[in-house]
Amino acid sequence: MKGADSIRVDLASDTLTRPTAAMREAMAQAEVGDDVFDEDPTVQALEARIAELLDKQDAIYVPSGSMGNQIAVRLHCQPGDELLCEASCHLHNIEQAAHVQLRGVASQPIAGREGILQVEQLAAHVRPENDHMVRTRLVCLENTHNRAAGRILPLENAQNICQWASEQGLASHLDGARLFNAQVATGTPAADWARLFDTVSVCFSKGLGAPVGSALCGTAELIRQARRHRKLLGGGMRQAGIIAAGALYALDHHVDRLAEDHATAQQLAEAIRQLDGLTLQPDTIDTNMLIFRVDERLGDAASFCDRLRDQGVRMLPISAQQVRAVTHMDVSPEQVNEACQVLGRLVE
């Protein structure tokens, strides 16, 4: 990226993490085979491990979280069907409406409070059986919620919505790209959320620090079908054990350390609270993300981020006046302190 060498503190995303030396060694030593033929022992080990952690029968390793989500939609919906989701969720906003382009599935977004839906909001949105209408077939939730500043989906909400969905004959999918952040922040095992849903996707290349990949978990039959969809979407990989080894290493060594990212996010949030012209939205920080509004007197979000970058700090403008910052394993408390000082200088 242009000018990347001048960035000293990169808070644009937790996808920026790089493999540690120990993770690279594990990847270099990985035993591999052809995963399209189901012959890669390291991929098999990763799939078994994540399925066990999430209390699911089986799992499939995929190149990205977006592919995992899109395979889940294909498992649960046919062309002409519809899914219900929170209005600002990743699947609806940040995946090019792939469920529409590739599967002919509509999405009906429902605005939650800080990204969180209540079961009472959903009942009126299930379409009646009518030849003029799409067919409501799936409910998708996100945990943690990216565009709601890493908000954690309360377990009770997930329980209520999944029970309601089952009663309505609807399937349920959890976009759990950062599910382990929720686990570490609350002490609630990731499996307690995952077992409520028919399918769940998790990402290894965000806060966990692996270079590539996500997993989709579900019943053995759903994952058998998922392998066909993965192949169709171009997600079949050959000697994928090299990258799967990075994900396995992350599960062994990088889950508990997510608490460090949460602590540095709080450090940054507290500094922003003290700065006139910057407002956290929301003020409560659950995990490793925060979003703040830039007062118009300081310019728009894009120009504010340009000025930050000029001083060696990168954050991401996500709307006309909103900026997102994400802490991760490659950003130390000292670097976050530097970012706080730069913010202070710009506001002054």
C-alpha cells in the first residue's frame, strides 16, 4: 500500500496481523496433501479441532469468512428465498450482496440497537406463503458485530432468536468471524453461542493472527453439501495444510491473548473520551474495535484520517464523519499511546 512504510501504528483492521516466527515455523513443518481429494492431514486436523471447539459435528476450511457466509446461505436458501439480518451486518453490506449475485437470495435488513436485534423485531418480517412473495428461510446474526464497533451479541438474544427461528421453520446462521473475541471478553465459551445455530463461520485471519482462512461448521450432512458449494465458488485448495497449520497454531496460542487487544482498545477509547471534537459511537467498548465521530469543525472522516496518516497513524474512515480503529496483536500499548498523542495534537 502506498505510504505503508511511514505508518508506525496501524489500526485500520485486525486483518493486518502477520504470522509470528513460531507460527511461520509451524507452517513450514506442516504435513500436507491434496485437500480437494480430502488428503491433507493438517486441514483435517484443523477442521476436527474447530468443530470440537464449537460443538458441531463437522467443519470445512475455506479461504475467507465471506465464502463461509455465502456457502451457509447456499445451504439454507434456494433462489427466490430471503434471509433476515441486522441492517448493518457484514453479510448484507460488505460482501457485494453475493447472496443476490450468486444465489438469487434476497436479504431483508432490520435495524438493531447498536447492531443487536431483539426477537420481538423479527416476527413481522416473516413473509406469508404467497406466490407473489419471496420465501423467508434464514436468520443471520453476527458476533462480534463489525459495524457496531465490535459489539457482543448477548447470549440470551441468540437463544431467543434461534428458538423463535426454529419454531418458524427457519434456519439460523452465525457470522462468528470474531466469535473468540466474544468468548474472551465474556468468559462464555464460543460453543455456547455456536450450538444454537444450524451453521457458524469463524475467521482465523483477524485477531487470531493466522495469514489465511475461515471455517464453516455444522452437521455432517450440511458440511458434506458445503464441500460441493466450496468447489463451485473456487474455494477448493490443494496443499492447504501450510496455511491450515497457521490457523491451528492460532487456536493453540492466540485465543487468550485477545484480552490484550481488548485492553488496548479501552486505552484508546479512554483517550478519545477526553478529546473535544471526537465522540465514541457507542461509548461502551466491548472488544477490540471502536468507532468515533469526528466533529465537522475538524473536517470529514477521510481528511482526518489523512492527517493521522501523515503523522504515522492509520485508521479507517467508514462514513462521512465516522472513523473506525481496531487493535490487534501487532499493536503494542506503547504504540496505542503514540496514537493517542497524535489524536490529541490533531484535535488541539
